[in-house]
Amino acid sequence: MDAPRKILVDSGATKAEWCVLEGGTVRDRFVTAGINFTSQSADHAGRVLQEAAARCGAGAAELHFFGAGLIGGDPAPLRAFFPGAEIECASDLLAAARAVCGKEPGIACILGTGSNSCAYDGREIVANVHPCGFILGDEGSAACLGKRFLGAFLKGQVPQEVAEDFSGRFEADYATVVREVYRSAAPARYLGSFAPYIVDWHGRNEWMTALVEENFRDFFQIFLRQYDPVLPVGVVGSFGTACRAILEKVGDGIRFGRFMAAPMDGLIDYYSA
């Protein structure tokens, strides 16, 4: 008897990663354009799903689709292309939790352009402190770090050696920053784009080191302290993974688990077990 086929999808706005599992074996793994059912047209989603369904082949027993902010989503658009499959539509936060915690209780964190976190019981999210986005929150994220730095830079609070170096590398005059933050289509992405530069100063300048560590310390204090402190903490996101050493320093006493730039490898482990 053939092993049941499972399809896993981790989708953002720009790209979606797909994996076809049969038993515990990866039969195919590929990337398509991203799908966001709330902000993109039905035509766009249909084209992407048609392409993916053709590659995945017929006869899937299960389809697990994870996307940003997607909680209990309507599976109808997926059912049209994957008939007969049992379909789960869930948030990227649940994908992160299953990826880094597996089937054990834990705390899962997303640290990328934005931030998020949850307590997880080994199957589902049981508690979540809303991150509130980069304007009201998202502490710990790349966008929040960029916002703090740019605000200080424009106010003349950044150390001179950093300010001079930054001015020589980036177009960051007041008019440019205001335009990108208040008028562009992706202000969080713009703010987060400065995070690698900022983190590169960690350990080389006292003020910048404190700025980077305060961003993560705020994340721990505002979010993680509201969950069970004995649970292990896993991190998903390229920003958080790149800053692992800093997180472990700032989070002294926190029992860290897996760090993963993206969740798919962990999802494969979860759904293969």
C-alpha cells in the first residue's frame, strides 16, 4: 500500500515553499510565488495553485498551508486544486511552533522583519501576546531595530563615528526617510533593511551594542515573560538566527531550543514522525 501523500506549504507574500512528503520521504520540494489570500487577487492565487498542483500530482491525502496571519482560513481556494485532500489553513506562527518545538510543549518566536511569539502545547497554540506591528510593537524585530536607529540618527543621538559612516553608505536624509516610512508600500521592510548594518556594530561601539541588545531585551520582557518560564524557546527567522549569539547573551537564563532561518525543515520533521 502506498504511503499517504502530504503537501506542506510555507507561504509569504513574495514566495511560497512547497514540500511533497510520502511517508517520511521528501518526494519534491520547490518554490513558487507567494500566496496571500487576504491581500492578493483570486486570479493570482489561482495561477500559483494551478502551477503547484500540477507539480505535486494528484492524490494528496493532506495539505497543510501556513501563511502570515492565516488562522482558520477558508480552504475553498485550495480545495479546488487539491480535491479529496484534508486541508489545514493555519498561521505562520503555528508553522514556527511545529518546526522548532515539534510535538513537545514550548515557546516559539518569529524574529524577522516583524516579530511574534506563542506558547505551544505540542500540537496547537495555547497563548499569544499580540505583537501589534512595527508602529505599536514588534519589539525584537529587524523593523523595530531599524525604527529605533533611524529615529535616533535623525535626532542627532547616534555616536559620531557611526553617523558619519552611515551617512556615507546610505541615502538617509530626513526627506528620504519620511518618504520611505510614511508613503511607501512596505515601510517595515525598509526599516528592517538597516538591521544587518546596525547589528554589524554590535561589540564595536558601546551605544550601538546597547541599542541592539535593548531591542531583544524588550522582546523577552514584553512577550516571553507572559508565558511559562520553564518552557524551551525556539526561534524562526533569518534575523533571529543571524543574531543567535546576541539572543543567548541577552536571554541569560532562557533555555533556548532550535534556531531556524525558515520553518520547512522542521515541518518536514513534524509531519514525518
